[in-house]
Amino acid sequence: MKSSKGKFWLALTVFSLMGQIAWVVENMYFNVFIYKMFNASAADISLMVGASAVAAALTSVFMGALSDKLGKRKVFICGGYIAWGISIFSFILLRESTLSALFPTVAAASLGVSLTVVLDCLMTFFGSTANDAAFNAWLTDSTDSTNRGAAEGINAMMPLVAILAVFGGFMAFDLNVEASWSAIFAIIGIATLLCGVLGCFIIREPRIKPSKAGYFSEIIYGFRPSTARENKPLYATLALFVLFNTSIQVFMPYLILYYEVSLGMTDYVFVMAPAIILASVVTALWGRVYDKRGFGFSVFFALLWLCAGYIILLAFRSTLPVFIGSLLMMCGYLAGMAVFGARIRDNTPEGRSGALQGIRIFSQVLIPGVIGPFIGKTVLKNAETVINGDGTESFVPNAGIFAAALGVCAVLVIIMLTAKVIKKKTIK
């Protein structure tokens, strides 16, 4: 028993971390990649994030339902991570010099942006199959109300740990050079592939029965009005989760560019690393607070930290306040992800975790991933521009993204206070 528990926590840690490292590269560094390599605009970045969000949502719907239908999680996780790694590795082919040689009559920069969007969607298919659909269903199946908050605390802290790992790892690379990106994609791709291989040995298939419902019935299960009526607490939480993630997606696609281009923080890794470490510790512990005090109490402080971080980042540009604001923002973001995630898992009907991953991704990725970057793009419509060394022009992100994110979060807080969600100690 101890061995199986040890393997569970090991699998949770390894697959959550590696999955988040791959997502960090996509969600935060693909934006930097097309910005630096192909002079992408804010509209290009918004399009890529939105297209990836659609791909993630559709994949989670169809592949999550399939995993329920077959009663299998492990094969989707391991096989998905292996394919995911291969797709990341394939980004090595996206080099302006290569595209110019292959397509001399086409503008390499424009073609590079288009191919990045397409390949990003393909990569998202494999990643969402492995992580969003199968791994998250496996985590729900493998936990219960006694340890779900603790497990979700570890799962939710991994994005920050992944950011720290990626930031630290990328320090050795000059991101203005094509060869650096080739090395990055090779390292992350191979590591993700090897994680899938490792899973064959450490992941234990949960005891779930194959669904007797038809595949199409499994696909639409989460979108039926009857399902929503039967699971009102779950769908109410998902609706609130939409606003929470929309607030995050307003600024997140532009965050690194804001630090580096707008603030001129060439050493932002050293500034952010302590904030990431501290926020990771807080997030790991906050899942246990959810287990003891419930959703209302734990979500209140998460939103408080998030709003405070936005306000500080909006008001200040010097290093120390930016560090404090980033720390509070990260604590609020990841603690919020932990408590929302645990609340969603607590209210997921037994045996339906795969089928409901699609509706979860709609609230976590698709709707926020389309609306949030659109708001950010709108805010940055008239942003300042700079002339690059090759004569091309790039936009400069500004603090308006934090004002817009704060506005969305304020709407969430007002709704939750009106519904008296925050005031309740627990609504499990």
C-alpha cells in the first residue's frame, strides 16, 4: 500500500511538473518565439492563443469522453506525452532561414507566424489528450475528499515551479538567435517524451468501469442541460472559473514581454525566481487550507492576493514593487487554481471525470483563452512601438493589461459576494 501511495505522489509530481513545463513553453514562450523570430503583432499572439484554446477544448471533449468509454487513463497519458514530446521537437523546423530557402516567394515572417499557429494547435491536441483530458481525469479518479485539496495544491503549484525551471533553464540561451530556440525545443521535446515512457512504469490505472453509454452520448454529457441541473454546484463553480481564468489570460500572454520590453528588466529571471519559489510554497500549503476550511474561505484570500498584485503592478515600475506585485499576483493565481480545481473535482460525478474534462477546459481554457487575449489585444491596440535592429516594428506591452485584468477579477468578486459564496466557510 505504501508503495502504491508513493508511486501515486511520484506520478502526480512528475507528470504535473513536466506537463506544466511544456505548457509554459507554449503559453508564455511561444509568444516570445513568434515575437522575436517573426515580429508577431499583438493580434497574431491573440490569434495563436485563441486557436490553441479551441484546440484544447475540443480535444478534451472528444478524448476525455473516449477515455471514459474505454475505462482507460494510462494509455492516453503515456502515449499522449510521447506524441506531445515529438510535436514540440518538430518546432525545430520553424526557422526563418529554412522557410526562406523552401518558400522564396513568400514572406518568411508571415509564413512563420501561420505555421507556428498550425503546429501549436497540433501540439495542443497531443498535450490536451495527455494532460487536460487523461491526466486530470486520472487525478480525480485517484483521489477523494480526504486528500484532494493536498493533491490539488501540488498540482496547482507546478505551473510556478515550471516557470522557475524554464526561466532558469532559458537563462543560458540568447532568445534572439534561431539556434537557441532549436536547442530549447529539442530539450523540452525529449524530456516530455521520456516522461511518457516513465509513466508506463509508475502510473497505476485507476479502477474505473468502461462507460456503457454510447460515445456520442459521452461527448455531449457535460453539455446537457439535465447534467447541469443535476450538478448545480459543479456548474456554478465552472461559471466562476471562467471569469477567474479570463482575468489571468488578459495579461499572461504578454507578461514576459512586459517585463523585458516595457520595464527593461533583462535580469527579470533573478527578480522573479524568489517570487516564484515563495508563491509555490504558499500554493502547496493552500490546498490543505481548502481541505480544512472549504471553498469560501480559501478562495477569498486567493482573490484578495490576486487583486492586490494587479494594483501594485499597475501602479509601479521599479524592481522591488514589481517583485511584490508579481509575488501577490502569482500567489493569488495559483492558490485560486488550487481551490477552484479541488472544488470542481469534489463535485464531479463518480465515473464521469473523463467526460467532464471537456466542460472544464471550456471554462479554464477555451472561453478565457479567446476573451482574455482579445481584451489584452484591445488594451494594447494603441501601445507604443519600437524599431528592431532589422528595421521592423514591434509593440511595447504596457500596464494597461493589469488594469483590464483587475476589472475582470472585480466582476468575479462582486458576483461571489452577491451570491454569498465568499462569506460561507464551506460550500462543499
